[in-house]
Amino acid sequence: MFSKARGTQKATAKIIDLIQEDGEIDLDEPICIGYNGSTDGLDKFENTLRDAFHFDETLHGVISPVIGTHAGPGARLITYVTKNSLKKMIT
């Protein structure tokens, strides 16, 4: 967890900011959306991210109990690869 924000809209906006700081998403690689508990609101979260980053298909999965316990109920996450991630790994 990089940051914690209160409220779904603020949390999603913070995730978008963090992704933009990280670099351009490599759309040739899989994008995964994770959640814990209920899937209520997951579509809105995913569609907001789609609007911001213009990706198509995603994989979905349940967050592990360790991360879910730390993040709390209703946690959402996105995993992705940036276009410069290989360069980051080499340097």
C-alpha cells in the first residue's frame, strides 16, 4: 500500500495519480483488478480506470487475506506493467 485515502472517489483518484507518476502502462501486458469482500462498486472502479488509461480486457481476482486484512474491507487494487519497467529492473 503506497497511500491511503478516505472515500472511494478520493482513493480512485489517488490510484490514478500514482499510476501516472509511475509511467505509461504497457497495454500489451495483462492488467489485473483485485478486490476483497464484495464486488459492489468494482465496475465503477474499473470503468474509471479504463477512462483514464484506455485499456480493454482485464483479469479479476480476490486480494489475498494478508493484503486484505491490512487494507481493510472494500479494498480495490490494480496491477500492471509499465513500458519502462524492464529498464527499471536492469538499472
